[in-house]
Amino acid sequence: MTAPSTVGLSSEARNLHWLLSNLVEEVPGILSVAVVSSDGLLLLSSDDSRNTEARDARSTKRTGPRGSAADLATVVSGIGSLTVGASKLMDFGPVRHTMVAMDEGSLFVMSISDGSLLGVHGSADCDMSVVAYHMALFVGRAGHVLTPELRSELRQSLENESTGSR
């Protein structure tokens, strides 16, 4: 994993970067992680190239898939929206997490706070219960610091990286 630069960020933002890096490095089978805002924008990713591609996708109009680097944030946002709609339709209360098991991998989506989501792409052989447990730990640690101000700071840091300024 390539660690994104945290120079100039608040201690809360640096802490969130550290928690995300730790999640990917410590849990076997996690391939990539994305934190997505309630409006579907990527806030933070375990893959620096994913951050770069997400910024590029915002600045150019594309009609087709954006490639694997931006796919996780897109899918996480879509699944989050779909499950919230299903929950409201069925009147079952808020969605806590979603797991999708596929032949070649797994996708996990967990609510953080205020509509923000944590998405994890896991390998086919990952232990789903271990991944879900560590995601819950991340959410418990990150949920209280992921304020509107921090989300704004994270978005701004992505934009600053794309223009080369800090």
C-alpha cells in the first residue's frame, strides 16, 4: 500500500489515515479500502492511485467505467444507497453492514456516521467474520471524528493533491 501524504492535515485527518492504513496492513485478505461520503464522493482510500483516479474522474466527464481505481468508491456508494432504500421500504431500521460474497472476492460495506460509508474489497479467501470485526473497530474509532469539518478537509486535501498545492 502506498501511504498518502498527511502533511498539513489536522491530527484527526492524520489519525483517520493511520486507522485506514492499519486496517489494510493488519487484516489478512483485505485488498483495498475506501471511505465514501454520504453524497458518494471518495474521502479516503488505502490506494493512493485510487485517490488520484477519483480526482481525475471528477474533473473530466466520462461516460463509461472509470477503471478499477475508482470502482470501489462507486460500488460502495451504490450499495449503500440501495440498502438504505431497502431498509426504509421494509421498515427494518438503519443498515449496519452489507456483505457480498463472490467467487473471486468479497465486498463489505459498513455505515460510519451521518451517511458516510466504509467499503472493503476482500480476497476470495479472506475470513469474512475477521474483516467485519475489524471494520466495526474502525467504525467505532473513526465515527466520532468523521465530522462535517473533517469530511470537508479530506475532500480539500484530495483536490489540493490534484492541483499540486498543499
